[in-house]
Amino acid sequence: MVADKESKEAALAAKNRVLPAKEAALFKTLLQQYELKQYKKGIKAADQILKKAPNHGETLALKALILHSSLPHNHPTASSQPKGEEVDHLIAAALRKDPYTHITHHVNSIIARAKKDYVTAGRSLTRAREIDPDNIPLIRDAISLHTQLGQHEESLRVRHQFFTMRPNLRSNWISLAVGHELCGNDEEALDVYLGLEDSTKDEGLSPIEKTQLSWHIIKLMIKLGKLKEAHERLGDDISARIVPDSGETVEIQGNTPSLSILDEYQLTCDLSSIAELLQKMGQAEEAEVAYRRLIEGNPDKIGNYKAMLKARGLDLVVLRELPRAAAPKRLALDVAQGDEFKQRVQAYLQAGLEKGIPSLFVDLKGLYKDQTKLAVVEGILEDLKQKLEAESISAPNAEPISPPTMLLWLYYYLALHLAHPAHPTPDYSRSLKLLGKALEHTPTLPEIHMAKAMVLKRAGDPDGAARSMEQARLLDGQDRFLNGKAGKYWLRAGEVEKASTVFGLFTKKDASSPGQDLTDMQCTWFLQEEGDAALRAGNLPLAVKRYERIISIFKDEDDDQYDFHTYALRKMNLNAYSNMVEFGKQLRHHPRYLQAATQAADIYLRIYDNPDLREVKLSPEEAAERKKAAKKAQKANSKAKKAASTPSENKEESTLPDADPEGKEHLKEVDALAAIARLLQPLFGTAYDEILLWLTAFELALRQDHLLQAVRALNKSSKLEPKNPRVHNQAVRLSLKVASLPAETAHLSLVKSSLKNLIPEDVDLLRINGDFIQKNGSSASHLFYGALTLRDILLSRSDNKALSDTDKQQVEEAFMQVLNTEVNPDIKTYQETLSQLISTLQSSQETITKFRETVLRRLPLALGFSAPEDKQNRKADWAAEDAKENEVTVVNGTS
């Protein structure tokens, strides 16, 4: 019955596909008008055909395509929005009227691809190729689309089909070879490249294209371990002058037999590849010659030194041969040890402080991974401080032995050194005292105020840090970097309006807001900071909105690669294309993407667990402010639509304002678990060894009741970081979940056996958690997650899924253990603990006040833990001070 119905529908569609002679000629004209981009004429022609044949699916599809092509896709406008809806209606009608022609499916694929809906585009293109498998445009689109989606095996199959159809096309050879490379078939790829080279030896390739192909073949040989063949090939190509004598040249003059082929030639080839090849072949001396030429061309590129040192077995003698280059001196500090390190770092510090290099600390802080080197640096700084201070006191009127600013920059460096997170015992108070001395010396140096802001931030005083950074900004109002830093610190202090004002000094004046302009410019650090500020303020919709915008920026970068799949190969840019493919593989491994994805996932988990969080509860004042902002946005939307409907010459139509600027509608409607799966899916291919991925994947699997996936994520996390406290918390929660399931649950025995490695089966969970807390009694983060785990265990044993007063007090006491004197202070853990006491446990004001006061006793500078009224009083005092200073400034200016 179904087959009969389909055959009848196919016959009817075929009948409707046949047009009268006049309309058939008009349809051919319609195709030409689309190719010539004569969209108005094309729409008119399509309407004429549809007037006679309203069921002609191919015409409906082409009208949709022409209308779609005439729309501004980068910035939807008021007039394009209804036309976009018409396009969707037309293509749906075309597929409904005639689903048996490749044209309707191909057009649907093109439109879906323009909308970045590659899954729908791929499905439609597959259907179109089933109908017409030998259609060349379909084959070309299929190759690009499968490559973009990472479906390299399918892409290779299509490339091979195209190659057998048109073996005389050079582009098909390259396409097939690249397809093999993408699938990891490097041997087959090399054979195809060599075949292409043989077939175009006499003609067909320009000199530049020959160079590109030759170098790609050599690199592929190196990758396959065919070092001898690559070396011989390199010599033959240089002898044949396939590498042209133009562009940036490097002269290689070697005396060894292995390098004689390179003598007296000017090379534009990838010299680093030559050096790498020689090194892999065990010809260290010849490799050193090549690396030396690279260093002579750029003596400050550290990578060349590292490679040469590796070839020489980390011999530091060579670093003395370039006394004026900074890179070898810095590189020596990474590999030197003991007395040699002390001697070298002392000279490096002395020179940097004498010159007054502000970035000296940033340059050297990488050494602090080694605590021994950190201690050596600190000892040198303290000795130098005593010496310089003694000089300034003993002979105040005499000519100084050291530059007068050296002590200033020493205070600056030592203050940052003492406040660095890698320091075993950070001393924020002393850092601030040193910076105070530096300000007494030069109060107008922005770097000192910036350092003070950084120290206050690490000490737990975001308000004071923001004020210091603002003082640095005011010293140089034209500095965009200082402006961005000040805005960032205001966001971290929760002063969103002040941050917006500061950002507005350097953003477009005609933008709807500074934040919108920074969003349009894809400023990811701003989006991250504003999202974090919204999260701290409890504004989950806006936080998700900002994190999702970061995700979309990375998706845009991925989408931008689509056209390059054909362009790069057409231009024979094989090496550039290889680099782009590698970049695409690692794109979502970027820390910014990982952070945004996991933070957005955490919010989705919260709204899944507590649907009441989907809507922000506002005070009457906040509600009035939000209502005012909504009216303003609605007014702007109406104004934009009105402007779009008014004809005007030489005027670009304005972009529609965001219909959901605060993300409230999105958070109300979103499927939380599906959103998390969407965020994590790309990370499994690029960030496989990131523990944040697996910790979040566990939370998703646990809520989906996918126990095997939860065990897999937990095992992966425990292998990556066995001592991570979240792993303990998740293991206990999975054990609680397993214990609550009926015996007939699928895979239950397998899950239990896997869980035994982390949680013993016959031991009480409270005892396991108690042992965990006792074992990690000096770590604030472990104590925090121990308290969380205690809460989870007690909740699981409660009949009404709520803590009794006794259990609540027990959990509060567990949280308070993070403040024990033997526990290393941790500002971030203290903030998380305070949030748990206020929001989750809803502890008494007495308990919260006790926690705040205890933190301030342990960390007197951590004024971020002050009571809200104390913070307001402090800000009022600052405002009074600023007003007084402004008054003095005005009076002095008037006088």
C-alpha cells in the first residue's frame, strides 16, 4: 500500500514537472537570472511560471533560493525577517509538491547551509544525490559539506567517485589526496600526490604550485618516517630549482657532505622543515647549521633556540655566542640549575631592573613552577633591596651607583613576586607596603596602581582592586589597555554600570550600548567577564546569554572554514590548508570555549534541578528598572521596523535589535539536558583530556540515568586527577544512586563492579566521607566538597528530602572547617562556602556573620567578605574622598 501511494505521488510529481513550452523556456531564463544575480527579474519570472503551474516544485524551490540570496544574512533586518519566513514557506511547499527531483533537495541544502544548519543540509544533499548521483554540482557540494562536518570517510568516497568520473582534472587529484590525508591514509595520499606530479611534470603547474606540491610531499614523507627519501627528494628539488630565488631568502653555506647540496643557493623553502628532517635523520651537526641560519634571521624567536639546544643535547655554550639577543638569555634560565641558574638569573634581573622593564615579572614568572628557582629569585631580590636601600640612605646627596629608578622597579617586582599564587606563603600586606613605597617615589606611574589592584584582587578585595585600577586608568585616559582593565575590574566588583561607562569611552558612540558594541566585535573576554558578573549577581539568564554568545563565536570561526575547503585546494595552498584543518581540530580546545561551555552547562544543571530558577526573582526597584529597559528595547524595535519600511536611497537598513537581550525567554524555554549535550559534544573530540569535560559529562549522565556513561566519565576523571575533590563527591553520589535502584535495573552489576575501585561496597558512606575529610584536613577545597558530600548523604537518608535541624547544623559545622587554622587559606573556596551557607542551606544570620568575621580574622585584607552594610559605608567614604579631591582640583584650576 505504501509503495503504491509513493509511486502515485511520484507519477503526479513527474506530471506536474512537465511545463508548457512558454513556461519551460521561462524556467531556463529563471536559471540564468539566478546565476547572473538578477534577483528581481528572477522573482518576476518565477511568479509568471507559478501563475500557470502553481504545483511546479522546481520553480517554487528556485524562487525560494533567489529570494534567500537577496537577503542580508549577516545582519537580519525588519524587512528581511518576513521574507525569510516566506523562503521557509516556499521551500517547504517545494519539497511537499515535488520531493522526487534533485533540484528541490539541493536548494533546501543550500538554504540550510546558509543558516549553518549543516545536519539538515547534509541530509538534503544525500537525498539529492540519491536521485541524481552523477550531478557535478551536487558532488562538489557534498565533498565540502562532508568535510565541514568531519565525515571524512564519506567525503573520501565522494572524492573517489568524482576522480573516476573526471580523472583528467588536476583538482580531482588534489581533492582525492587531501581526502586520504584527512582519513589518515598518508601512504595513499603520497601515492596520489606523486601520481599528480608525474602527470604534470612537463606542464600544468606554475612554479609556485610546484613548490607548494613539492614541500607538501616532503613533509608527508617526514610524517611517514621516510627520512632518506625526503632528504633525497629535497636535494633533487633544490638542484632542479623548484624552489624559486625570490621572497625572504636564507643563505645556507655548509661544508659537510650532507649539506653540500644547499651551498650557494638562496632558499625560500621552509628551513625549519629542513632542520627538523636533518635532526630526525640523526645528523645533528647539519641540523645545527640550519637552526643557526634561522636564529641569525630572527635572534629573538625562542623556538629556534629550543630546537637547536635539543639537537646539541642542551649545550648552553651556544647562548654566549649572541650576547645582544634576549631570547637565549631567557631560555638559559629554563634549563640552568644550581649555581649557574643563580648567576644567570641575577644578571638577568639586574639588567631588567636597571632598564626599568615593566614586563620583567611577566617574563620570569614562568620559572616559579620550580619552587627552588622561586626561592633563589626571592633571595636575590631581598639582597638587592637591602643594597639599594642602603645606597639611598648612606649617600643621599652623592651620585647614585645604581639608576635612581631601579629601586622603584624592584619594589614593583618584589610586590608582585610576594603575591603570586605560586608563592608558598603569599604576603599581601608586605606587597601593599612595597607598592606604597613605590607610589611615594613616583605616584603617577600607572603600573604601580595596576600592581596594587592585582594584589588586592588576590587578597580578596574586589572593590579595592577596582578602585586602584580606576586610579591607574585616570593617569592615562587615552590608553585602551588600561580602559579595558579598569572595566574588567569593575565587573568583577559587581559595578556593571561603572564598567559600562568605562567601556563606552572606547566603543562606537552610535551603538545601542557599549556592551552591544563589544559583543558585535566578538570580544570574548568581555563576554566572559560580564557573564561571570551576572552569575555572581544571580542573574542566570544574562549569564547564559553571554556564555552562549562565546560558544556561537567559536561556531562562527568553524563555519568560516567552509569556503576554504575548495578555495585552498583550487589555489594549491596545501600547507595553508593543512594548518587550517589542524586549527579546526583544536578550535574548541581553547580555554575560553571550555570555560564558557562548562559554566553554561552548570547553569543548565541548576535550572534542571530547580525549575524555579528559570525566572529571576526581582525586587520592586529591579522590576521597575527591567520594565523600563524592556520598553526602551521595544521602542527601538518599532523604530527600526518603521525605518526599514521607509524607502531611502543610499541608506543601509539597520539591524534588528535582539528580541531577547537578557536571555530570559531562552532560559524559560530551553531543554536543559539537551543544551548541555550540545555544548559537550564538540569537546569530546578536542578536549578529551580536560577534567572539566568529564566532571560535567558525569552530571549530565547522572540526570539522564545513563549509568554506564556516568561510570565512564567518573573513571576518566579519576585517571586524570585522582585527588580532585569533585571526583570523591561524584563517586559517592553515584553510589547513592545505585543503592536506590531496583535489582533488575539494566547494567547494574557492571556499574557496581566498576564503582568498587572508588567506593568500597561494604563500608558506610558516612565513614568513607569522614576518612576523606580527615585525610585532606589541610585543603580547603577538599573540606568544602567533603561537606557537600555529607549534605548529599544526609539528604538521601531523609524521608522528606530535606535536612533536619540536627543534620543542617552538622553540615554547617563541616563547612566551617574550611576556616580551621591548619587549613591553607583559599579565597575561592571561602566564596563558594559562603554561597552555600546563604543560598543552599539558608543558614541563620548569626552563622553567616560568624563565617564572615572568621575569614576577616584570618585574612584581614579580604574585605570582599565584609557585611553588605560595611561595603556600602566603605564605598560612601570613597565617594566623599573623590568629591573632595574633585572640589580641590576645580578650585586650583579656577585660581
